[in-house]
Amino acid sequence: MRSILFITIFLTISATAFSQDAASVCIKINALNAAVTNGTIKKSDAAKQFKQLITSLKDNRRVLMNNHWIFPLQGYNYRAIGGTNGNGYSDKGYNYLEGNRHLAHPAHDIFINDKNQDGYDDRTQQPVNVLAVDTGIVIACTNEWDPSSNLRGGKYIWIYHPQLDIITYYAHNRAIFVKPGDWVKQGQKIAEVGRTGYNAYKKRSPTHLHFSAFHIINGLPVPYNCYAQLKIASKL
């Protein structure tokens, strides 16, 4: 009985320690990502630090994930994706280390029904929930954005999915409900769609979620076109 109790206590302590370690790593990635976005760190230094930090999360896998996603906007499906057959995606010239200076669009813009641009769904008169497409850990996010800022992502979230070794990115949110180090489940509400970000804030831009996915290649995020996954993702 004592052995069982000891093992239970040991596992509980180990899980707690792991959670604390992972959260600490994510807080560091969050600070690093902010420096990359703002251009306040050398590319070589940023690359070295990111590789080290993401590897430490990759080595501590704890969650089995699904190959089938939940669509990132509640109440919507792939038909809300802009363009034709995902042709709005373009990763040419993208480099994560360029931060806010890159000119590519390695993402799919997913539009909501919001003709008056108040940030609410015209049918429900409610905010549209942003959902985690799969289980993972929040490695970076911000719930602060000033309309005078030239940062394009606005209020954004980066989630790392260790079993798949990919990152998903959710931008232009009106509010976020997670923080670095949080483990989120597939389909969990993480934010609400908004109009934050340099271009998304402007009247010419319909209200949408900017969604990207990245493989980790040589320790750094490299975008890939996830349209096929979004097309078959389950609607909640």
C-alpha cells in the first residue's frame, strides 16, 4: 500500500514539475517571439534560441493527438476560407526570423458573416469563437494591441502540437483566453474573432481569422499549405 502511495505521489510531483518546466519554456518562447516580431534581436541569436527552446518541448511529449482537425471557427467550415480552393495562400519569401517585415501570406483567411464590421456574427449577434484545431501547448500570444501599431498579427496565438511537431497560428483576434504554457484540448475555445492588426483593422478588410500552420524544419517554423486539412476538418 505504501509503495502504491509513493508511486502515486511521485507521478503527481513529476507531472507538476513537467508542467512547470513546459510553462517556463513557453514563457521564454513568448518573449523571444515578441523580440523577433519587433525586430529587436539578431536573426542568428533568435534562430539559436528558438531551436533550443522548441527542442526541449519536443523532447517532453505527453499528449497523443489526432490527424483530423476541428475547424478553427465555431459554426463555420472550409467554405468560409477566402479565395478559390485555398489560393489565397502564398509562402514565397516567408522567413519566420523576419518577424513583422515579411511580405508573404502563408495563411488562409477565414471570413465570418459581419457586414457592418462590428466583430459579431450577423446571424447570432455574438462573437465567433476561435477553436484549437488540435491538442497542444500555447507557446506565444498577446492580448494587447494598439490601433496605432503597425504590427500585422494584432492579438495572436501560437500553439505547438508536439506529437505532430507542428505549430498553428491564429491572428487578428478581438480577445484571447489562454496564456503561454497552457495546454489546450482539441476544439477548446482559445479566442474570439476580431479586427486587430495593421491591415485587419482597416475598413477595407472583412472580419476574419488569419490561420497558418508550420512544420518544424531544422528547428524553425516553416509554413505549409494546410488547406486539405481544413477542408476535411470537423465543424463544431
